[in-house]
Amino acid sequence: MLHKKWLAVMLAVTTLSVAPAFADDDYDDDDDYRPRATQTHQAKKSQRTNSRAGLISAQQAGQNARAKLANSRVHSVEYDNDDRHGAVYEVELIKGGVKYDAKVNAKTGKVIYIKRDN
């Protein structure tokens, strides 16, 4: 009985030691083919930082929208990459208790539109 258990343990150890290791098989000598979590995080961080280079600030976008709607105040400003207009700031304005939505081109600062929020 003890002999059978020992044989089973040895068989398991032998099987595990002979099992093929998971390896990069594309023959390019680069075994580190998956980015580490820190590498991925740094890459995403640099993409976010570089994606807004050359754009106006959120504060400037709010000021431009306010200039088009007299006596209003800026409630919020959010950056968005719009399918139709590209890089834009979505600005929410309030005038006399009424909310307005504005879209400002993030590259030029030009106000694309201002409309009353429903």
C-alpha cells in the first residue's frame, strides 16, 4: 500500500517536471512578450498626457463659451474626443437658472454651438 502511494507521488513529480513550460514560440528571442502592469499603466498615462498637447485649457474653453452667452456662469467643463468634431470641450453654462450646453473646439477655441439643455 505504501509502495503505491510512493509510486503515485513520484509519477506526479515526474509529470510536473517534464511538462512543457509556457514559452514564447515566435523565435524572436524576446521572451518578455507581455507588458507588465506598470509598463501598461505608464504607456496609458503618457498617451493621456500627450493627447492634450497643443490644445487650449479647460478654463479657456469655459471663458470662450461664456463670452458667447452673456451673463452666464460656467457650471462644468469636460474634455471629449467627439466623432464628428474631434477634440472638444463640452461646457455646461447656467444663465438665469437655465442650463445651456456648449461645445468648444479644443484646438482652436472656437465655440461650435450653444444650445439650451432640455
